[in-house]
Amino acid sequence: MLSYDSTLRVPLIVKAQAALSLPAKEVALSVSHVDLLPTMLDLLGLAPPSGLAGQSLVAAMEGRATPPRPAYFECALPRFSFGWEPLFGVRAGGWKYIHAPEPELYDLTADPDELYNLARSESDRREDLARLLFRTIEANPALDGSGERAEEMSDDVRRRLAALGYLGGSTGSGADLNPREPSGLRSPNEGIVYLADYYLANGIAGRGQLREAAQIYRSALLPLDPENPSFLTNLANLERKLGRTEQAFELFRRAQAVDPEDATTLLALAQLELDRGAEGAARELLAAARELAPDNLSVAYLEADLEARRGRGDAAIAAYRRALEIDASHRDSLIGLGLELAKAGSLDEARLQLQAALDVAPFSARTHYNLGLLELNAGRPDIAADAFERALRYQRPYPAASIGLAMALDEQGDTAGAELELELLIDEAEQDEAVERARQLLATLRQAE
């Protein structure tokens, strides 16, 4: 979160092959990650490509004199995780400069713990190091504009989202990183005081205390930083898990207003719009998310799910296949594709897809259930019964699997077993449509006797 040596400075340990004959030694030289690649190439006797930012450390490892070099560092996490100002800095000649909303300058020789900020009293040195920092960034294309998005939303998608009431005016956490143009966002030195509550909330949420975690966000975090994208989206996810859909929706909308082009937030809003039955809005949000993150698996899967909900079988099959091109082992896409293929009558290929889903997640009750349903409809009740039993082994109660098992047992002539399964379901499950269906099926079986 910050750029002090307590976290920034770590030892570099190199264990070279004995054949290289490098002596064991400790070298008090400040080096950087960018020096690793040139060093490895040098050890292998390979010429480095032109334009590398770092330098080989072999000379220092061999004990030869190596002049100290400036070291660049940055901390982008405040910007991309919390919507705060990023930090940039450079270390040179025993001094360290941190380019922040409140600039910091430390004499590391006299003050290794960075307790005394000399940015005001040593203004000339501060300006020299700031210029060195800017030259370092501008000379390296990988650093200049390192926060720029790979994809941007088209004007047409922007207009369609705006017509639905989406899109805010802030650049939010997704703006480019440019130390010459501070964004005016909160300093991480100020924001870090919130992190104790932030990590506390996340910790207790991980232990299942969702209501308590949500209360910390509502009372201790958002009042202090109401446009923080992490605070907004984390609380929104908690509200969704608690079943408070409208509260989650409004929080995600606030997060999207802060950063209109965050694909993850657009995807969450698309899912909520879909849950609300607003398929048109969900489709527009997904189109925007796809433009920003064309290889995002969750976007591809939700597009396929949307086509399946609309009953567009061919389009759903094509969309599930696109999702599987991104990740061939995605269980839910394999299940979805299998179900759509089964509906289309391609039972053999559907069976292959569901079996592939089981290869990925052999303890998935949902996959075993769907395989059982396919086999039941294919006229193979014995195989179906085995699949339903496996589903119930991994999840019980599972009303749909219990009903499926009862039907499979009845088709095999085991009416007593079917009745017993339905009686168990009625006893263990909550009163809902599935239980009512179980009662009706049980009555039908008993009348048939």
C-alpha cells in the first residue's frame, strides 16, 4: 500500500550452479526486479535484447566493483484497488524520493527508518530526484502510461448504456497512471487508516459472518470514503449474498458511476439485471463488459446463460462453446453446453460434455443430477438412478435429484424404493414446490398399486 523500505526492500538471493564458479558472498548493492532478466541471460552466456531497462548483476556477484544506479519503484495498488492516488518513486545516491500528494524525501544514510521527511527543507534535492523520476518513466515505454486500458468502450455502447441510466462522469480507478498529472484522489497515507476495518470485515466475511461484515462497511468504511470502489463492490457482494438484491444493485451502480469502464462491475450489474428480468439491460451491460474484457470467462458464460434462458438453443450452444475456448475446463459451461445439446437431441455429445464436467469436478452434485436427467430421458433408468444417487451423496437435501431418483426407481419396477425416497424428501426438505410435487408423485404411485 505504501512505499517505505519496511515492505519495499527485500533481499535478492541467487543460487547459481556450481559450474559457474561464483563465490558465496553478500553484496550491499541496491538492485531492482528489472535486473533479473539481464542477469539470467548473462549467466547463460546469451546476449540481452536491446532496450532492457535493467543491467546484469554478474559483475557484482563476482566481486567486481559496481557503481550504484538509481532504482525506480511504484505502487499502483492504491489506485486500482481503492481508487486512491498511486505512488511513484526513485532511490539514488543514498536518498529516496516518493512522489505522492504530499511529496516525501528521506536521507537513507542518516535516517534508514524514514522517520524524517525532508521534502520541504531539501527542496532542490527533491526537485532533482523528481526530474530523475520523470526521465526514468518517460524513457521506458513499459512505465509511461502503465495504467492504460487494453480496451475501451465504443461510443455506440456508451450511448446505449447512457440511455439505460448507466455511466458516470468520473475516471475512477481505471484512469492512466501518470505522475506528472496527479488526479487529486485520496492519498494512500490518509486512506491506510481505513484498512484495519477493511481487513477485519473481509476476515469475518470469510468466516460466514456476512451481516457483521456488511455493518462494518456501512458504518465504518463507506461514510469515510463513499466513492471507494472496493468498499462499494465488497459491500454490494455481501448484500447480494444476504438476499438484499436492491441494496446490492444500488451499490454496484454507485461503483459503476465512479469507474464507468470497470468490466467486473458491469458484469455484476448484468447478473442483477438478469435476476430482475431486465434482459435488455443485461445484454447491453454484457456487450460493454465484453468490449472491455473480450477474453473474460464470466462475461462469455453469462452471455451463454442469457441465450439459454431465452430458449435460443443454437445461440446458447455457440456461446457456451466460445466460453470453453477461453477455458476448456469451465464446469458450468460444460454443463450448460451438455444441457443445450440434449435439448437439441444430440444425446451422445451432451453425454460427453457432462462427463467432461465430472472429470473437472467429480463431486459436483449438479453435474451428476444433470447426467441422471439425460439418462432418464434417454430411457436408461438404471444408469440415471446411479447418477441421482451420487448427486444425493454429495448434496442432501436435493429435491430435484430425489424426485429424479424416485422416477428412475419406479421405471425399473422398484416402486417401494421410489416411495421411500419421496417420503424422505417430504420429511427433510422445506415446504416448497418440490415437496408439493413429491407429494403428488407419491400419491400417484400409491394409486397405481
